[in-house]
Amino acid sequence: MNKLQKLHDKFEVVARQIESTEDKITVCIDNDQDTSRWDYKLEKLQDKEYKIQCQIEKLQGGVR
């Protein structure tokens, strides 16, 4: 498996984690609970997703 494919796979995993975290935030909001824990996790996951996307774009730019 090449590096680009591994990055795409990693991106998909993080995207699913983001979706799950967003669902947890929604549940907290619906139950009038604090979301700060999940907000922090979501921010970190979005940062990770952005870094992976940058790596993917860099590799794709180098391939072309």
C-alpha cells in the first residue's frame, strides 16, 4: 500500500471520528449538557484532518 493510500485511509478514519464526535455533541445539546469536552476533541480531530489533507495535496502535487 503506498503512502497516498495510507493517508486517504487515515483521513477516512478521522472523518468518521469527527462525525461520531459531532453526534455526541448533538446528544449533549439535546440533553442540555456541557459540550466542552467534545468541542475540544472535535477541534483536535479537525486539526488532524486538515494536516492529513495537506499531506495528501502535497503528495498529489508532487505526482502530477
